[in-house]
Amino acid sequence: MIRTVLFLWLVMGMCSAVNAQKKFTINGYVRDSASGETLIGANITVGGESRGVATNNFGFYSLTLDSGHYSLLCSFVGYQRRQIELALDKNTELNIDLTSYSSLINNVTVTASRRESNVKTAQMGKIELNINTVKALPAIFGETDILKTLQLMPGVRNAGEGNSGFYVRGGGPDQNLIMLDDAVVYNTGHLFGFFSVFNSDAIKSLSLIKGGMPAQYGGRLASVIDIAMKEGNLNKTEVDAGIGLIASRLSIQGPIKKQKSSFMISARRTYIDLLISPFITKSSSFHGSGYYFYDLNAKVNFKISEKDRLYISGYLGQDVFRYNNTKRSFSLKIPWGNSTATVRWNHVFNRKMFANLTAVYNDYKFDFTGSQNDFNIGLSSGIRDINAKVDFDYYPVPAHKLKFGGQTTFHTFLPSVASGSQDTTNFSPNNAVKKYANEIALYIQDDWEITHKLQLNAGLRYSRFIQVGKYTQYKKDADGNKLDSTFYGWGDVVKAYGGFEPRATLRYAINDESSVKLGITRNLQYIHLVTNAGTTLPTDIWVPSTVRVKPQIGWQYAAGYFRNFKNNMFETSLEVYYKDMGNQIEYREGYTQNISDVEEDFVFGKGWAYGAEIFVNKVKGRFTGWVGYTLSWTWRKFTQLNDGNKFPSKYDRRHDLSVVAMYQLSKKWKLSSIFVFGTGNATSLPERFYFVDGVLTQEFGKINAYRVQPYHRLDLSATYTPVQKKKRKYTGSWVFSLYNAYSRLNPYFYFYDQEGGATEGTLKVTPKKVALFPIIPSVTWNVKF
């Protein structure tokens, strides 16, 4: 089937070349002139025409044109545009170096390249973040966070106060595919989710796709976040460092051999444990308590030849939380973290064919150990992947850009393992329900410029998920007692799922400044994150599709109007969407931790979401920033929950508003601010209290029938960059910020406080709000050598 579709697409592409005059191909890389790093998504267009191409994820491009004289225009956000005159009478290799505005600026006017991709391309719902913009925004405790910046975009809502988890268009946190150099990151939070694991000093680019997911991505229903690490400066050694209130960072990059190979290494660590340790003496009952997290990013790249490049990258991050109370003979330790490794080989087969072969290893682990007196307990879970994939970019004719490939992943799941001991008795039940699965996918997509006004991005993906042994399946009675079992040996097929996932987006250009887009996407998701909480805490459990657990199915329909104003100074868009989601998972009512197979406590239902998103972005001038507003509804319906009636999902938020403003006051000072407002989260609250055997018991009402208070917050920051002296070999800057400037006490959670006594008839139960962060000032010093 895939071969047939590929053949038809190729024939369709070649037909447009029949009877054309002699053609030649221009190909090469677009690079940063200072560092030599390739630029992802740079645009190369033919002057005065709509024809053009964007560089791929490795900065490569290919453009085939009739023989003749051309004026090529190369542009990239934050870089000076470059115009190249070219007499095309033969195939030409052309590497283009662009100069960033940061190295050119000699006045206070901030400029940007001509931005037309939001209007010109067929892609919908794509957001690309500039890392310099991320660093300029206010941040809690001075720690810049790319995921929190994404939460300021329409259609993306945060998971709660200070949390790095997020929900996209009504989808859960597990429905976001988050990749770092093609390695899936399963847990994105440090400090129980307050910070993300992504160190902005190590990040080269970031893009979010929340509508019309291209066929090259799969396995999730809601969105894709594709993050690329820096490759390292090919020309000179650079050192970046930063000292904040709770963490410090250090990054080093430079050439191994100039113009041939380079490296990048970046580390970050908190020192909360070091700051509090002087206050916890050895005589203290809390001696040994503390918390810290660290990140380590590393990457090397080698230019083996003009046609071959090798990239090796990795990430290691961990949180460690310890708590001791010697008075109560109680202690606990909670470490969790991610590790990834990626090896990628690029090969240019010819001027029109680019290939990338990738091998990935990623591992996520969570452990909990606790003890009191002579009782000990342990709990662990995790997921590990080994992945291989190949991707091809093929540029047959100017009107078509084909991308096709395939991948295979071997998953190992450890959903939940409990153990314990007391005195000489060991509690080690046979509950290590390890599960294994193979996931494969093939895809093809075509970016086809049908006419000057009409462009189609169409793709087809086929995926298959196979649960394999070693595994024992039990047959149980109504009380959960095991009656019989079936054993599957290594590699034996336990259960298989699969299907086609078509995707298509269509753009109609009304004129050079405005366009209308339509999109439809079908996605299958085979792995699931199941939680009792509303955030992506590390105790959440990843589980695969099995005999009992079916894959999630999602259809998304979207339409949008895109318009730029004043020579692309303002980008505006209005998008509407509807999502239909099947095989959604929740825990059953009254769930408590199950030491056997956790999937026995799942219930299954459906969900749907719909809404509208408005985005206004000013990208030129001293004053820049954006306004994003979302009006949305998100519903769930489960036969075994809420009496079978629909209820608002915990991801439901009716109104969501973000206002971001940045102002270049002078050469030395840059000001920025963020204001956010959101409807309060849906929650379930007790409606009745009564006594059972003298114990106060609460009875909850309908699921998510109540709303907490609306959330709103104002953040402010100022960046001071002294004028660099000519003889000085380093530059520094100070970032002063206020998080929650007017100290709004936004609710983090509620609890019920008891006063008086029942026997005296004076018992009073009142709800109490717990707010996490009042106003928080912070200062960070950044330096670059």
C-alpha cells in the first residue's frame, strides 16, 4: 500500500515537469555566519515569485529551477536577510551564511526578517520559539523555561501554578509528543513539575505543532514539541554561565577541528540543599533532608565529508528528594529522572535526495523508598525505549517536497512494583508486571504547491503496535481471584493493534498578506499516562495498549484565517477546531493503589473538545510581543463514572488569555512583562459530611462540578546589559524579575478544616485555600566569554 501511494505521488510530481525546459538544482546548507551552526526552517525564495523552500531539521535545502538568471532571497527570524544573484546554467551547491541581528545591532531598534510562513505555508497550528525571546521573559526564581513560554500561546494551557505540565486543545499531558534530538522525553518536570528539564542554554530551536500534525510524527493525539540541541560553535570556543537564586548553569561549546567538528556541553544544578544545610545541624531531627536536581546536555558533530555528517547527543537529568525525621524514626527518598542518547547520520545521496538515519535510547525511572522504625516500603516504575528510524527528504520538482520514512521502537514498561519489609519479614509480592511491545510506523507526505494560491500538505502514516511476551495473562472471577492463566514466551504476540493515519492541510492564499487553511488529522496513541492528579507528577504511570487497554483514537478538524499587516509587522490568526477522542482512560471510582496489575483499575470512555483561538503577534520595532486568547470546551464521558453522564475534563478551561510585552528601552535596558488570566480549574468537592463509627466521612458530588477561583498573574522583568568595553573578552547581563507582581494568591489546592467537636454540637467544617507563590523577586547574572 505504502509503495503504491509513493509511486502515485512520484508520478504526480513528475507530470508537472513534462515538456519543461532544461532544469538545474541548487542545494546546500543555511548556516549562522558566526558559529557555523545550521539553521532549521530558514526560507529560500525566488525573488518576485512564490516559489521557494525551507531548510529541513538539519539546515539542508534543495531547489530545482529552469535555467536562467535568478535573485534568491534567504531569510530567517532574528537574522539579516541575504539576497544572492545567480546565473543558473548548471547544478550548483550553494551554502548560505546569515548574520544574526544580535551581532549587528548598533541602535535600539529591534528588527526581524520578513515573516510570511504563517500565511504562505500549508502547515496549521505551528509555533516556533526564539530562545532569546524565552530568556528575556520573566521567570519564577529566575529560571527561564521554554515549556512555560509555550503555555503563553493560544490553545496551550498550564497544568497549575508553577507547573511545567501543559494541555493542548483539550488533550492530556500524555497526548503531547516531546522530543529532544529525536529522543522521547517522558517526564518533563523538575521540582515535582515546577520547572522543565530543558536548559535553555543548550537549546538551539523549538517548535510546537498543535494542528495538522505532519505524517512524520505519530503516537500522540494532541501535539508535537520538537526540540533540537545546539551543535557547538565550529569557529571559536564560547563559555556561557548564569547564577540565579536556586540554580547555576555553565555551557561550553567550540570546535574540535575548525569547520569540521564541534562540541557542546551544558550543565545546570540547583543548590537548595546546599543553602539549607547550614540550618540543619547534625543534632537536628531533620538532618539529612534536602532536595536538588541537575541536568547535563552534551553533543558532538562531525563533518565526515561534503555528503556525510554525524551527530551524537545525550541528556541526563535527575531529581533527588530526601526527608528525615529522627524524632519519629521516619525517612524517605524519592529519586526520578530521564536519560537519552541519540546518534544521527546525514547523507546527501544527490542534489535532490537527503537522508537521515537515527538510533535512540531513552529511559525514565521513578523510585520511592520510605521507612519508619523497622518498617520499610519501596515503589518504582519506569519506561525504556530503543528506537531506530530513517527519514528521506526528496525534492523532485519545485512544486513538490516529499518526505517519507519509517521507524521501529521496542518498549519496556515497568508500570508499578511494590516491596516492603518489617523486622525479619520481607514483603515482596509477585507484582513486577513488566510489559514489552514493538511499535512500527511507515509514512509519506507531500508539500505540494498546486497553484500560486493553492497549496496542499498531505500525508499518510501506517502504524502498528504489538504487545509481546514474556507475559502471563490471568483469567479472574468477579472477586478478582485467579482462575486460569496463559503464558507467552519471549517475542510471542499477545495483542496487536494498527491502522492508517491520514493527515491533510490545505491553504488558499487570498492575497500576499492573507490566507485560509483547512486541516484534518487522524492519530493513534498506543501508550498512556494514567494519573489521579491534574498534573504530570513523577508518580504517574505509563502503560501500553494491551488486551484490556485499547489505543486512543483521535480525529481533529481545524480551520483558520491568517493575516499579516504593515509589511508583516503584525501576524494575526483565528483558528477553530473540533477534536473527537476515543478509548480515553481514567481510574475507577474509589481507586486505591493496587499492588497487582494497575490496568485492572482502569475504566474507558470517550472525550471531545472544541474551541477558537485568537493570536496577534507584533514582531518588529522597539515594542514587540503578543496577545493570545482561547475560548474552549473539553468533555469526557465514561459509563462507569459520574452515573454515565458527561462531565468537564480537568483540562477544561473556558477562557484563557495571555499578554506578553517586550520593550527595548535603550542599548542597556530591555523591559518585559507577562499577564495571564484563566478560568478556574474544574474540580470535585464534597457536598455532605457525616460520621461512620465516629469517623468524619465526606461524600463527593458530581465529577468536576465545581470551579476554583479564576487564575491571574502579572510578571515583570528588566534586563541590564552594560556596554561592552573593547578590551574585555566577556559580556555580562543582569536580569531582575518579579513573579506575581501584585501577589495574587492563586489557589493551588483546597482542604477542609475541622473546628469544635461533634459530641458538643460545635463541629464546623470549612474549606481552606492553599496558595503556593506570593510575589517572588529574583535576580540572575549571566556572562558569556
